[in-house]
Amino acid sequence: MLGAMTTIGARAALEEAVAKLPSGLRDHVLRVVEEARRLAPRYGIDEERAVVAALGHDLERAERPSELLRQAEAAGLEPSEVERSAPILLHGALSARLMAERFGVADEEVLAAARYHTTGRAGMSALERLIFVVDKIEPGKLRGEPALAEARRLADESLEAAMRCLLDLHVSRALAQGWPLHPNVVAARNELLVG
Ligand SMILES: [Fe+2]
Ligand SMILES: [Fe+2]
């Protein structure tokens, strides 16, 4: 009961923080919340935990790359070479940190869902998979990326199938653009292929 009350307190504070984000980011987060709420029951995921993870996942998304790197170093996260080359990769871990430290979120699975929403990882919980997927298939992202429509359709059937589609899309794009692959992307995809 105490856990549930704590989550509800965090939710109200997170809603206030989200309302203060830049408008484009705020609208994205609110659409992610809606998608998380829509799909959570389908996969037996607690709706309140899904909403709290969705509200917090991008709290640090609007920070400048130099600031993300500074915060990650200050927090002892020891950014890798790939993360140093694209500090935006650090915003999930830093958002999770903020959720724990400023908003009192203590649920490790909720924090992991925020931490790994960008790259995925091997061994994700259903909640982590949900947040990874809904972050990328919310209708606002679809408008700029028609290829995401297939992932959105798959998300109604299987989070694993939607993840596989999204990770394949990411790898294709990385090859085309010459981006490095984050090791967690490879681990997440390998697990879905052969795990
Ligand atoms: Fe994000
Ligand atoms: Fe996001």
C-alpha cells in the first residue's frame, strides 16, 4: 500500500515536471503516456507503473549534449566511447537518476524502463519492452517515419515482434548513416533472434 501511495505521489510531481518541458517534448511524453496506458493491460503490465515510467523517461531529453556528458561524469556513469560520440544516448540513464533522486521513484523496474528506453538491452522486463516500444510508435513519431507503421501494428500483437522490427530499423539506419551501434542495441536484438 505504501508503495502504491509513493507511486501516486511521484506521478503527480512528474506530471508537473513534464508540463514544464519544451512543448514538442512535452507533447511527445504525453503521447507516450497514452500509448503506455493503452497497451499495458494487453500485456498484463500495471498501468500506474507504466504511466510513471512513461512520464519520466525523457526528463533529461532536452539537455544539451555537453550537459548530458557533464552530468553523466558527475554521476559516475563512466560514459563509453559510443556514448561520448553521441551523448544523447545518456538521457535515459540520467532521466532514471532524476526520477529516483528528485521524484522518489524507488521501483527498480520502472527506473530500468526509463534507463534503457533508447537502446534496449538483453533481459528486459515486459515493462521495459513496453516503454522501449511505445516511445517509438507514438503517433507523433509516425508522422515523420512511415516505416514505423509496421512496428505500431506489431505492438498490438507482440512487444517482442515490435522490438525486433524497431531494432532492425535502427540497425539499417545505422548502416546507411555510418553510425556506431550501442552494445545494448546488439544485445537486445541478439536475444530476440537467438535467446
Ligand atoms: Fe528518449
Ligand atoms: Fe521519448
